[in-house]
Amino acid sequence: MFALTHIYCARKINPKADSLFLYGSVFPDIPVLGIVDWDLMKEKTLEFSNFIIGKNILTGFAKGLTVHEDPYGIDRFVHGNEGYAFVKGEELHKELKAYFPKEIIPIAAHSFIEFAVEMRMAEKFPELAKEIVKVRSEGNKYLNQIAGIFSSFFNLDSEKSLKTIKEFNKILVYDVSTKQKSVDFYVGLLKKLRSSDIPRIEVQKLTELSLSVTSDYFSFLEETIAKCKRDFEGKYEILY
């Protein structure tokens, strides 16, 4: 899911969450910029969290990581062949054939679905737009520490980590207050991250289709949040 959706879910899972915890809840999407592999981040998120806590620094950030990925986070129910975004994304496969290689189509479709959910969340909870600005500010406040611990754990060049996290923080805040602004943002994001040349009119059509097949998004999110909270039962020290 995109940042606003993750922040909403993280706060519901942990009502005590502060901005650093919420920043942690979106940080496992850092692979979008190619610095680490998606599967590696998924596999190592909890270990990364424990590594940070073991250093007795950035504990709020570290605990926030756990509400995003395996084995406790919401993306378990979004990704994969049976995940919400992939199942719903099947409705878009035919339209995406002209713009993506066959093997990429399921991933591209799932991203459109996630973005449609983000648009719906922005409309339902407009206060999230202000929340994400605070969250990014907190991420920038601890930028050097986070880049240092990230590069140490994943054995990365520290300057590359710092540059990538700066870029990640820039793209955390975007305007999805209207459909037009949402489409403008997503056209730019596709070009930036996937080198896609989908015409704007086609992105708009795909966005509308994605919105039409995600009318049940809120009930899905509430069920997912409830499952995550059950998984944390007896392990609340991970959150608090």
C-alpha cells in the first residue's frame, strides 16, 4: 500500500503511535527506489527492527517497521497471488498489455490497485495529508541515524543510503486531493520509477477502473487491521 494507507493502518494497530513510529510503518517501501530487493526487505524487516532495538536507538522507528511487513504487518494481506491488490489487479491485465512486459503486468496492476485505495483513503480521511507531512519531517529529523543503521544492517554504501532515503522522503508527500492531481502524480511516478510511457489518458482510465473494483477497500482494511492486532496479541512489547 501507499504511505497514507500505511499510516492509517499503523495508527489503528497502535493508537499510541507517534510520528517516528509512523515513519517506520512506511519505510519498508524503500525498495521502490531500487536500493534493496523487495523480497530481501520483506524477509529482513523484523530482523532489521530487532537489530535497531538492540542498538538502543530509534526504537519508535524500529517498532513501526513491524506493522508493515511479515510476520505481523498489513502487506501480508495485500501482496502475493492471493493478496487483495493482486486479485483485484486481474481486472486491469488486459489494458496493461500494451505498456508492460507480460511478467510485469501483475505487479503494475497491483500498484494501480494500491494507488486507487490511496485515493479513496485521501478522500475519506483528508487529515492524513497533514499527518504525512509530520511523518516525513520526523524521518528527515533522524535522516542521518536512519541512513547509518540501514546501510550498516544491509551492508550498503552509507552515502548511497543517505541519498536514497532523502529521495524516498521527498516522494512520501504527494497531492491526491482530487482525481486530476492524483492522475498527474501517478503519471509522474510511473515515469520516474518504471520508465513507463503510458499516456495520461490511459492512466486516467486505468485509475478509474481501479477505483471501480476497490469499492470494498475499507472493509478489507478493517479486517486486515483486526487480523494484525490479533497477531500482535501477547507480543505488544514489539509495538510499545
